[in-house]
Amino acid sequence: MSTESIPSGPAAIRTRQSPHHPLSPLTALEIATCADLIRGLYPASTILQFKAITLEEPEKHQLLPFLAAEHDGLNTPPIERNAFACYYIKNTDKFHEAIVSLSQHRVESNVRLGPNIHSPADTDEIVLVEKLALADDGVQAEIEKLKLPKGTTIISDPWIYGSDGIDDDRRLFQCFLYIRDPSNISEADSNHYALPLAISPVVDIVTEKVIRIDQLPTGKDNTLKETQPYQIRPPNEYIPEHQNLRTDLKPLNVVQPEGTSFKVTKAGETGEIIEWQKWSFRVGFNQREGMVLYDVRYDDRSLFYRLSLSDLNIPYADPRHPFHKKAAFDLGDAGAGVMANDLKLGCDCLGSIHYLNGVISNENGEAVPMPNVVCVHEQDAGIGWKHTNYRTGRAALVRNRELVLQSIITVSNYEYILAFMFNQAGEVIYEVRATGILSTQPVDDGVDVPWGTVVHPGVLATHHQHIFSLRVDPALDGTANRLVYDEAHAMPRSDFNPHGVGYYTQETIVEESGGFDIDYDQNRVFKIQNAAVRNPINGKPVAYKIHAPAFQKMLADPDSFHHKRAEFADHNIYVTQYRDGELYAGGRYTNQSRGGTGVRSWANRKDNVQDTDIVVWVQFGMNHIPRAEDFPVMPCEVLKVSLKPVNFFDKNPALDVPPSEQAFNNSVLANGTDTHRQPAVEGKVGEKAELCCSSKL
């Protein structure tokens, strides 16, 4: 990465220690202070465009003693409070990143970044690109050729331009155009993705001009056609007022008459600590990752230093220009915090809800309040464990209660419902629900292509992958951890195994950083262990295992820009030695990136990862082959990754959960039912030691 150092300001007098916890997100005042200090480096006439102002997390070697003292009730050592900022000099390609000491009230570093390093987009910029595309004379001339009905609304969807190495050094946006239903021009929520156009302007955001207008191929090959009068298609709406709604659905209310079982403690202006059923952790929120969890503990035992969704890549399958560049990095190109929804009671979250708010920055360096970006609630997740003694008919049973922290992001056409879930058996689950509307493009009537599905007349939904990377920074009873994997193998026939039915497990220790894959045929299971802490029952290292769903990894050619940029997308698991600042699997800056700055590059250092401070990157996802049922809005596709204890406890940690009983749950019969009991015979030892059999029924 080519950089140029820019002089920072003179040293200022040290101020008092920050009253904020080192892991608490920046406050509105801190965001404004950071922006002001950076502006102070330049002449008053210089206008800066801020892309992000967020917490610069303390170095881990500083924070670990702080957290240890905090948990022991001791005085905590002082830690500098720093902010990270990236920004442009307005209307130039001069992109900078800076570290600002809020404790000392000074800019610690300020660096101009080199070529092919571009910032994420922001809300103001996206709106500007929409306007620039539609106001351009050339675009208007193309739209005029469509001969659209009077009053038709044109919609522009700006996409991050992507990379193919062809004249793409500038920061560009590729816009895809649509129309709203011309027969219902007053409906602002009309589904424009059902009415795509074949006109695609390219906007240079530095010059704020349309530099090219691409015609989109609409047939089976690369053939392009001149803009012709538009053939009006029928609408395909998703909003409820356009549906014949069902009338036989009765209310299902989630009621907690005594309130919730979790406790949320405000820790300063922006921080929260959540405690629930032996769990405790801090919740953060930032522009890139959205929700972040810190210092995750169970029954005061350390489990994870930091948990977050690190990256997400969506490469598309259409090989034709300009679709071949479609490969969104929704977190790196925009940000989960920027796109977070304001969640609503009774809609996004059911039951007794506690909301967490966030604060991010805008392009002017001002704080933007983000209300209700995380909802915290409990849910019943079915039976936790059960056993019925068929001899007595007695059942012992507990329900599985889960604590859910949920955030929802809208990325133009798509929604992701993101949730951390905790249960009473010491398990952490990360769940993604993918929904929203397919990204569509025009297609000629009667055309069928192998890289997409026609979901509406004249509408093609291209195949695409969703590849997520969950960053797991473990601290299982300390930070000296290792990654291992178990496999199950058949025993060879022998005198010991004459029937050929035996099998055994074999454990392999991962010694060097690298990328690894799950092999379901070998029952390969990856575990994070602390070899220095042993289970008192069996003497095995305490561990957490990773359960991740099978998915098809990156299909693009290894030499393609798609593959080079999405450094996490070629393996189920990556493990690296911990280094401060290595937070994002695809690299810090993914917009029109070239690769070489993400987890694959870090893993190629071949660092020692045995019994040291490591980071495990868990990839999961889906290959979305669209179907007609995914349009006009997609039913949720659910993906889950779980982190589950293995010999971490000496018994089932959910044994002490109170039994599930009718007096507690207040269920009612919808239909009559009979009690069922299996017949059984029981043997009793008599006075003369003989067995007497008696039926229990």
C-alpha cells in the first residue's frame, strides 16, 4: 500500500483520563472533536469529506490488563482514547486516514493513501450519484428514446463499480436504471426491480460527471442494441395493499408478564454491558461492522475477546460487460452500521424488547444518531434437553431459552437480518437471514440463460453467491489458544475389529497460519482449544467447536479480480496469529480493491498459531440460484454458525435450568389429547436377593 505522510499538528497539553470505557463507541462530542482536530491541519478554505470516524480500539496488550483489573474489582490502568478517521479533500482523489488522540487532543498520525485505495460509499454520496446519473444530458437523451408514458418515475441504483483492471483507477459508480409502474405513478413504494432498463450510466464521483453510458446486453450473448421504445410490462408488487391477504391467521403474542431475564447496564454514554443466564459481554457498534461483542464470558470464565461479522462478498455470475464487475462487499463498500434499520416493536422484534442505539458520522464530520439499531430480547427455541424414564413415565425437561441481539441492514435491494444468539448450555450462535429483493436486469422475451433465472416478464435475476466471514477472536480461559480439527476414520478389519464396525477419531493440531476446509465425509470438525487448561473429568483440553453449514466456495477463477479481492472466500476456515488492526477479512478498503490486504495474505505469513494469541475466521454462505418464488420479495434464507463447548464444562451446563412446567408456561389445549406412557417391566431386588418382575401399568 503506497502512502505519504502528512504532517500532524503540534503536541497539545495532556488532558485528564477519558471517562469512557476503552471499548465504548465514540460519543457525538468525540466525533465532532476528531473532525475539528483534523480540519485544523488544513487552511480554513479546505473542505474535507469524512467517510468514517470511529473508535480506534486499544492495542490488545494494553486492554487485557485493563479487563483483568476490571473483573477483579481493582483500579484500571490508564488507556489512551483514540479515534480513527478516513476522509477526502473534497472533490479530489486525495484519500487520507488519521489517528486522533482524544485523550491528548491532537492528531497522532495523518497519512495520504496511495493509488487504487478508495473509501466506502456513504449515504450522502449515494444520493448524489443518483441525481448526477439522472440529470446527465446523455442519459436523458437515452431515456427519451424509451417513449415512456408521461409522469413515469426513473430510479437509479448506484453500485460500487468493481474491478477488472481496465480503466478503473478512478473512483466510479455503475448505475442501473429502473422505472416505477407507470400506471400507478403516485405509489412511491412500487417495485421498480420488476421494470429494469438497459441503460447504465457510469459516474466519476470526483468530477461529479457521467463519463460513459453502457448499454446492457439483454440476449444470450454480448450483443448490444440501440435504445428502443420500452415495452411496458405488468407490475409485480410486494407491499401488502397490493395483495389479497389471508384472513385465517390468528394472533400469536409473545408475553413475559414478569419482564425479561436479562440486564442491560449503561456503561458511559455509548457503552452497554449485557448479563443473562451466566453470560456477560459488552456491545459496541461501528460504521463498518455494525454490532460488535467484546469480552464474552460465561459464569465469569473468559470465552471470546471479540466477535463480529468481518466481511461479506456477493459475486455475480453473468460474465458479460458490465455485469462481470458485480461483486459487492456490503460491509467494506458501505457498512453494516451505516445501513442499519431503525427497528420497530411488533415487526422486527417480538416480545419484551430492549433497544440499543448507535452513533456514526456523516461526510461533514457530524454525529448521526442511529436509534434502535440493535434489539435485545429472549425467545423460546424449543426443547433444551429432555429424558423420559419409560419405566416410571416421569419426564425431566427444560425449554431452551435464547438471548437474541439482532440488527437488520438494508443494502439497496437486499436485507440481511443479523443476530448473535446465546443459550443456557454455553453455546453462541451467529444467524443470518437473507431476504429483500433480487438485483435484476432486463432480458429479452423467450431468452433463457444458464447464469440466471427469469423471475418476471422481461426480468432476469442472475445467479450469485453470498459469502460471509465471521471473525472469532478467542480467549478460552486465556489468550494462549490453538486450532485443531478432529476426523472420524473407520478401523481396518482385524482380530480386534472382526466385524468391521469400529471407528475412531483423530486430532490434528494446526501449527501454522493458513486456510483450511471442512470435510463432511471425514466428519472434520474444527475446535479452538486451550491446551493449558484441562477438563477435570477426562483430562482433555477445554475447547469450543465450530459448526458451520456447507457452502460452495468462490466459483470465480483464481486469477480473476473477484477471487483476488475476496481473500476469505476460498476456504471454510482461516487461522492467523493475532495482530492489532487486522479486523476485516477482505482488507480495510474493498471499494475497487485489488486484493493482497486481507486474511489470505495474512495467513500466508505462515506464523505460529499453536498455543498463542490467534484469530479464527469462519466462512459460510450460499449460492443463490434464483427461483420464481424469490420474487417480488425473497422469503428468508437462514444460515447459522454455532460455537459450542467441548469439554469446557464438567457436565451439561444447562442442568440447573428450571424444569418446564405448565404452571410456569401457561399453555392451553387447542385440541384434546391423551397422556402416553410406554409399557415397561421393572425388576426389584427382594430380601433374598431374587428379582421380582412387576408391570408398572
